[in-house]
Amino acid sequence: MAKVTDSYEVMYIIDPTLSEEDINAIVEKFKALVEANGTLNELELIGKRRLAYAINYKTEGYYVLMKFASAPSFPAELKRVLGITEGIMRSLITVITG
């Protein structure tokens, strides 16, 4: 029988040149999206960190880590929304096993 939910982890990097209100709005947008489609287990605002390599000529980014459980079809939608959201520099969604 197929699983109804899986556990996932998403880390995304927000452009640090945005205002604090804009960064908080982006975090709340994705928090609400995850809560509407699954269960948010953990939200960690890591904060501004130096990047390993420049992205669009920027050497810093604001890191956010979320752990959640959802249906296997939701991460594809989350990836799509992350990709079209202004201010998101990079994102990575992984399945948590074990």
C-alpha cells in the first residue's frame, strides 16, 4: 500500500537586500502554503550567511529551513512556487527517510 504522507525538508535562500518586512512576508507565505497542504513540523530561520559562491553577484543570503509532512504530490507544487517567487535565490527540497 502506498504512503499517504512523506516527510520533507526544504531549505531556501532569500535575497538579503530585501527589507526585513519583505523577508518575513516570504517566510509567512511559504509557512502558510505548507500548513495548507500538510503539517509543518519545524521552521528554522537560520538568518544571513555567506554563500559558498556568488549567486547573481550576491555573496550573502538569508537561509530558511522548514521540515514538513505532506502528500507526495505537494513538493512539486512547492518547487514551482519557489521558482517563480521574486526574492528566492535558491531552494532545495529533500525527502527525509528513516
